[in-house]
Amino acid sequence: TFVGLANYKHLFQEPDLLLALKNTLIYAIVTVPIGLGLSLLVASLLNSKIKGTSFYRTIYFLPSVTMSVAVALVWKLIFHSEYGIFNAVIEALGGQGKSWLTTPSTALGCVMIVAIWGSVGYNMIILLAGMQGISTSYYEAAVIDGAGPAACFFKITIPILTPTIFFVVITSIISSFQIFDTIFMMIPKDSPAFSASQTLVMMFYRNAFDYGAKGYAAAISSIVFLIVMLVTAVQFGMQKKWVHYE
């Protein structure tokens, strides 16, 4: 039965849409900048002349080649309220543990911690490749002029690395709008935190497979696509102001 725009009309009248959109935006706003900053820091450290760089690169990159489901299950055990390591450390320091994954105010934050931890390794490899493509002559000239490590990083590394940073930002934003598996695996379905932490893709999944509303779910996926396309178009439009190509 052809329903026209009825699914979209129902979608924009759905209170859960605002909650899912809010959670998705919060997730993207928090994880993308923090993940990028940590990736830049790690990449710059591993680009320096220190012992065991191959070992450190491997360690940092391991989360990226590990199944996200396995990673989520491990972190679920870490945040477990009764025998999790996280609560054990807090209690050892004199604090009091809590049910992190079943409390609506903390569940999404735990998911964001896992997402940041998992994204650093992949982004670090991309940024590190970009850093190693920068000619050493720039740094040698800057040192002769009296520039220190901080000045070299912010005046040479960052400007030349902006095309790589732009790529990392775009892919990270797209990935953040597609978050599903970590939330699904870490937060129990029967807890109040599951609904409170719902994202757009999670909302799509629940309507398509839990409720059997395939047409309604397709409308949600179309909205996700349009939002991602809009954000990406804005990023491409703004790149002229801060991305410098050699």
C-alpha cells in the first residue's frame, strides 16, 4: 500500500526523533574533536625519534583491527557494576562505584569513551602518514630561525597536515552518525539507559527489526543520509578557509 509521505509526517511528530538526534549530535560533537586531538598527539609522539616506535604503533592500532563487537563486550565488562575494573579502581581510591551502563545519565558517556579509544589508532595511522610526508627542510629552516617544538608543530605541521586532518574529520563525522553496534552490545535492552541513549541508527534498527515497521525505518535512514550529506557538504564548503593544499 502506497503511503506517500505518511511515514515522514509521523517521523517528525515522533518525540523519539528529537532524543535520537540530540544523542547523535552530542556523540559527534564530543567524540570527533577529542578523538582528533588525541590522534594528533599520539601521531606526533610516534613521529619523533623514540625507541620502540613500531611496537607503540602496533599497540595503538590494535583496536582498529579488532571486531567492534568484541571491543564492546570487553568494555562492557570493564564498566560492569559488580565486578568491573572501573568500579574496582574507583572504590580503591575511596569513591563509590555505580551502574554506569544502566544509568541514563552515564551510559552514553561510557559509549563515547569506547568510541574515542577505538578511533585513535586508525586516525593516528593516517595522520602519521601525513606527517612523514612533510619535508624536513621546513623544520630545519624553522630551527635556524629560532622556532621551538611548539612553534614548529603549530606553524608547520598543522598547516601542511590540514588536508589529512580534513579527511579524518569527514570520515569521523560520518562514522559518528552511524554509531550502533557499540550501544547495542554495551547497554542492556531492558535498562532505561537503552532508550535514553538511542541514536538515529539505533532508532532505525528498533523500528525495522524489533517493531517490523520497515517503511518507517526506511524513512529514518533517509533522514540520516540527508543529515550526513548536509554536514559533509558544509565541511567541503568550509574547507577553503582552513585547508591548505601545497
